[in-house]
Amino acid sequence: MRVLRTYVKIALAVIFACATIVLLVPIVMRATMHSYTYISTDLVPKTEVVIIPGASVIGRKPSPILANRADMAIRLYKSGKASKILVTGDDDADVNYDEVTPVRNYLIDAGVPARDIFLDHAGLDTYSSMYRTIEIFGARSATIVTQDFHLPRALYIARRLGLNAYGMVADGQGSFLNGYVREIPASVKALLDLILYRLPASLGPSVDLKGDGQMTWY
């Protein structure tokens, strides 16, 4: 019985240690990325491109969270903080799901010139989006626009991959469970992706951000 109690104590200690590490990952990401995070368009540095990470769509329209990201990107673009916008997300033709085209239409309706809108149809997750921003689109600096719960992880991935990235907080948060709580396992996965230097499921030919973004629409 004494041996069993010892094993139980060891098991509980291991579980507690693992849980502590898991909880610390998003906390450390937030702390280390704080100095690269902005809430004012006046203060954020100029970069090559604004990145709009994918999120859910409702029918053929961006969800409120995705629309808020697009609104912030429009503000940055029109204030001269970047000359291009990269919309990245999941575009799975097999299941008729497209996160990027509704945002493209939203940007055009807001007056962003078509040639300055680039689409990344294979940004299946945040890691893939940041990896492809560097390797496919050749960006060396970028401003990521997303909500506060998501921004530290996106920034951490981007900067660890070598992108000179800054973050701009977009309005809207969604539910606490689908926001901050979801970031706990997502942050651990991101850290493992970085350690293993995971290759995205899809790569493809290079795209020149100095060119016409319309060539990436289809």
C-alpha cells in the first residue's frame, strides 16, 4: 500500500508539472510579444504587408471577428502603414468552404484597390499562414491584425520563423472558451511546430508582393 501511495504521488506530481508547463506556454508568448503589440494605428511601424489571418465565414460573408480584422487592415492600409494586404485562410474547394474570398470582396467594397489584395488559399492554420507569408510571398516585415486572444501566438510564430512582425489588436473577442481557453492547446501546438520546424501541407510557387495581387485570387 505504501508503494502504491508513492506511485500515486509521483503521478500527481508529473500531472501537475505538465499542466503547469502547458499553462505557462501562452503566458510566456504573451509576455515576450507584448513589446511588438499595438492598439493605436499611429504608433505601429510601417511594414510591407498587413496580414489578415483566417476565421470563420457565415455564408459568403466574413464573421464579425473576421470583419473586425478586415476593418483594422483597411485602417492600416489607408493610413499608409502598409501598401499591400494579405488575406490568408482555409479555402477548401472540396467542401465548398472559403475564408479568403469573402474578405477580398469586403476589402474591395471598402475601397482597397484590387491589385493590392493578395490571397493565400492555403493558410490552413496560423503556423502555415506565417510560414507561407515568408516562404511563398517573400515578406520580410508584416503587421498582423487579429484579436487579443490570438495575437500573441500569431506574433510569436511569425517572429520565431524570422518575420519582422508587429501586431495590431482588432476589435471583438468572441466567447471566452473559443478565445483565450482555446489558445492554451493551440499555443502548445504552435511551440511544437516551431521546434519541429513543420512544413505546411501546401507550398507552391513564389508570389511577388510588389506585383498585382489579382494573380493570387484563383
